Amino acid sequence: MINTKKLKKLIGLNKEDFDSFVKDGQIILRPARLIPTLKTGDEGALTSIILSSIKLVKEFRDQVFKDLKLSRNGKVYYYTEVGFPELDEKSRIDGLVIIIKSGVIKEAAFFEMKNKNNGIDKAQIEKYLKLSRDLGVNKLVTVSNEFVANHTHSPIDVKTPKNILLYHFSWTYLITKAQLLLFKNELNIEDEDQVDIMKEVLAYMDSPVSGVSGFNKMKPEWKQLSDNIRAQVPLKVSDEYISNAVLSWHQEEKDMALLMSRKLGVLVKASPKSNDSIKNDVRKVCKDNTMHGLLSVKNSVSDIKIKLEFERRSVMMSIKVTPPMNKGTVARISWINRQLENCRKKDEELFNTLENKIWVEADVKFARENLKVKFTDLEPLLEDSKGKEIQAFNIVLIDGFGGNFSSTKKFIQLIETLVLNYYEGIVQYMSNWTPPAPKLNQAE
């Protein structure tokens, strides 16, 4: 029987009609396959593999669908190389996911994948957004090696039609999500066969032929900003190159969080970003030549604060530690010294490489400025804090990068090594003082 209907919308379409449109060529597609019959490293192969892994591994699907605010109920279908010839003769969208409830398409999402050095193309995405609007598909997901601070942000500046949500994942983000499921934690994959599927998919992603890579190079504007500050060139908040340099830092901050997540087996969060974050950070760097970041590790002593000082070409990392509040100032200083010496005992070789970079900063009650001394010489702190109350200590690690601070590649290598060493050598062993449990008064 000839189908006389014309495709108008996907959402609300009966699945039988959807299949009819596929049969008569109004919709062109392929089912996603875990082992696609496509060239290794091809973007189509990558799309097919990642969508199949979402389909086959329940916990991975739950994680991705949660990020995309897609329903986890209903029958889900996964397709690749999707086209709608009568609406757009030339376009082939990499992926399509539809969710069926009571025989009707209730939700749908388009996927556009890029690998290697291929960035998200603005003109292409504008075309796909129009197609999404025409078909009533309210989610478009882009995936590439480009990083964003949040998956609701996009690497391109594009106007999104009303009622359409544009999401972006870096491949590193998806890989990290998948790897966390293989650690022994509350997110474990229950089914052993699905564990093996996830491992095989990650092995493919890890191969250079897949075209998947991490964030390994700051934007060229990073060097331009660093060199201009060094040369005392006046900065203007309207300078576009500063915005791109700030964006590079936001991407690297996110990359460090994902790197630590993979090392620790728990999701490490970078500082939250809003639509105004880039503008605010541009003002900050223009005002005092610094940038800031934060890494939040579940159950660690505190967040790791990061400060970049362009004039000194140095990086500062710090954690906050609460000392025994039931003891005097001298006892509190002795307590923090014992904590750091305990770090030395845990890994003497690593601690010795960090020792000369460690500063102890005392947060003194009612004081305008904190007292800051090198860990290797705490005597001035004992003297300067007499008669004062120390509320907290900041354990600060300061490392000068010199000329490598402005390097688009070396900066990433140095700061990622630094944060891992800081966490491994100090942060993971530090703990806050907790007040003792109250005791019942015993009557005589």
C-alpha cells in the first residue's frame, strides 16, 4: 500500500507511520550498530558505536539521558546517518534517538558528532536547528573534542530557536562518564556483560584511530594575553582575544576536573559557570591580571582553589583546613605541622618535591590579612600569632612556570601534573578537626 502521507513532525508521530516514512524514503536512516560496517575512525562509525553503547549499557544510558533531560521510560530507538530528503535534500544528521510511549514518539534528539581536529560548524548547526524546529525535535546534541564549561553551553555562538535545547559534550566528558561506571562505587554497572561492552567501547575510544582526543592545547590568545601582561600592555575588556584566553582557561579547568575524576573514580566538579562567567573573568584579569578556578572532590578536606598570576607567571593552589578549636594558638600550629609531616610519612619522595613550594596561611580572627609563612619555617607564625585566634589554615602550593606559563601546550602539562601531585602528596591526607561528642554529666 502506497503511503500518501507527508512527514511534518516527529514528536507525536505514530511509530508505524515513522516506519512507513522510512520505507517510502521520506526518512533515510541506519540502525546504530556496535560494530558498524564503516571505515575505522570515520565520524559515522564513532556515532554508531557511542549510540550503541548508550543503548546497550543501562547505567551509561541513565547518565547521558539525565544530562539531556531525556525520559528513561519507554522504548528507545537509535539511528545514524539520518536524512529527510523532502525537507532538506543535502543534510545527513549523524544520529537520532527517539523515545516511544504507547506507540507514539514522545521525545527525540538529534546528534552531530565531530572527531579529530574537526570543530562544530556554525552554518551546519544553524541548518540542523531549522530542521529540528520544522520537525518539532526540541533537542540537538553536538559532540567533539572541543571543551565547554557546562554541557548546556556550546563551542559556537549560535542563536537557538525558542523551545529547542542545544547541548554539547566533549568526547573526554563522555569517556570520563563511562570510566566512572567501571570503578567500585554507587554507579557500578551491574550486568557483567555490559561491563565488558563498556570496556570494549572505551578501548576503541582510547585508540588514536578513533579520532578522540583530550584538551591538550590552549588557544593562541592565551600566549598573546600572557605576553601582553608581561610586557605591561594595557588590557581592555572589549578585546576579543582576552575572551578567548579566558575560554581556554575554563576549558582547561573542566579538563582537570575530568582528569581527576578518571584518576579518583568519583566525579570531580569544576567551578560552576553562568552565561556571564567569561565577561566576569575578563574584567577580573583586566583589573588584577589573575584568573581563578576551583575543583570540588567529594569527601576531601575542602575544595581546591586555583589562582593564576600572570605577572609572576605562577600558579597557586590551596585548601582550607579547620584546626582544633578547643586548643590554643600554639597547639593549633603544632597540629597543622603534624598533619603536613604525616603527608611526608605517607609519600616522602613526592612530598620532598613539593616541600619548598608549600606555604601555611593562617586565617586570624578580626585580622585584615592572613599570616603567611613557608612550611619550612613556621617560627614567624608562632611569633606573629601571639595573642590572636587562628580560625583556619590554608595549605598553599605555589609553583612558578616561568616562560612555560605562556606556552599553549606546556602550561597544560605543568598545571595538570601540579594538581595531581598536590592532591596525591597533600590533599588526600589532610583532615579537618571535628569536635568531640558531648558527654553526659554524671551526678555524684
